[in-house]
Amino acid sequence: MTKLEMLRYARKGIAAEMDREEEIIKIMKKDSGREAVCLKRLEKLKKDYAEIQNLIKSELLG
């Protein structure tokens, strides 16, 4: 497996986690404490996703 393939695989995994967190947030609207935790996790996942996107771009260009 090449580095690019590994990065793409990681990106798919993070995207799936982001989707799950968004679904949990929809369900947890009534429990603001748990919603806040999910929102914080979602923000971290978005940062990780953007970082992997940048790594993929640099791998493709580099």
C-alpha cells in the first residue's frame, strides 16, 4: 500500500467518524453536556481531515 493509498484510507475513516458524530449530535440535542463533547470531537475530526487533505495534495504534487 502506497503512502497516498494510506492517506486516502485514513481520510475515509475520518469522514465516517465525522458522519457518526454529526448523527450523535442530532440525537443529543436535549443533553447539552454530551452535545458539547460531540461538537468538540467533531471539530478535532475536521482539523484532522483537513490535515490529511493537505498531505494528500502534497503527495500528489510532490
